[in-house]
Amino acid sequence: MNKPWTEEQTKESVKRQKKAVYIILPIIIALYFSLKAIFGVWYEDEIQQLIKLGYLSTDYTKEDLSDFCLTYYNDLDEVYLISCFWSL
């Protein structure tokens, strides 16, 4: 039922796959760095809020942030989603 591909068909298929990779790969890379930048800013804003509210000291460690998130996450009115999930 399935005919084996000729060498010409295989080469054409490889060309199309390479073209797709050359188009999709830069899009994925740009998306990754854009999201990283957006979430980085969001993370820093949440950390600054936690410092301003007195939940964290200015010289906090990852352990301090993890302890805060594990202890107070469900008790707060404000949701610190990004900073808490990035700290775990």
C-alpha cells in the first residue's frame, strides 16, 4: 500500500522541514524572551510589594520567599502568583 519515497521526494521533504524550522524557531525564541521579560518585570513588582508591605526584608533570600509563600499564600487578599511559583 505505501510506496517508498524516491530520493527526490525525500530531498523535497527535507527542504520543506528545514524551511519550517527556519520560520518557527525565531518565533519561538522571540516568544520565549518576550515572556521571560514580561514575567521578570511582574516578578520584581510583586517582590517590591512584599517588601513594601513588610512581608520580606530588603535582603531576602530564596528560602525566605519560599517560606513566605508556603506560610501565607492562602491567607493574603492579594495574589502573588508569579513570585511564589518562581520561588519554589
